[in-house]
Amino acid sequence: MTENFKPKCLLTDRVPACTATGHIVPCCWVDNPMGWKDPTIAKFYDKSMHLDNNDSINDIVNSDTWYEWFNMLRYHPEQAPNVCKKYCSLPVNEWITRKVERND
């Protein structure tokens, strides 16, 4: 599956998402039960990453957690969480539809 993996957070102008719990995550697709269980994504939900515990969003997105995330995607895409591989294995300009989303 990695050969088709095209991380939209790296290859497009896709912006991070703010979760209902007050965390900033790379995109809205990782903010779901499948993503929360992944140890790599769970780092974004650490108490230290919460908006209330930082002075700005820049403090969060410039953190080691975010640096490590993008390094993993760039240099070790095979380590990307399954939720990322699911949603970012379509062509970069193709959007997820409900039909694609439900097709596990």
C-alpha cells in the first residue's frame, strides 16, 4: 500500500485540523477511532499538545511531535499509520467521498 501513499499534508496545501478536544492534528482524517489507537497519532493528543497548554498554535506545530511526524512521512512512509495510508493512497487531487471512506 505504501507505493500509492501520497501524504496530502506534505504534497498539498491541506491545513491541520483542530479537534473538538482542543488538539491540533495533521488533518481531520486522523481524528477518528482508527487514528486515536495508533501510537504515532496518539502523540498529538498528549496533554502537553493541548491548546490550553501552549501559547500559540505555532508552538504546537513547531514541536518535536510535529517535526518527527513530517520526518517519518518524508523518510519512512512505510511507518505511516494505516489511517493515513487509507485516506492518502488516492491521487493527490482526488477527494475522499463517503463511498471511498466506507470501503475498508
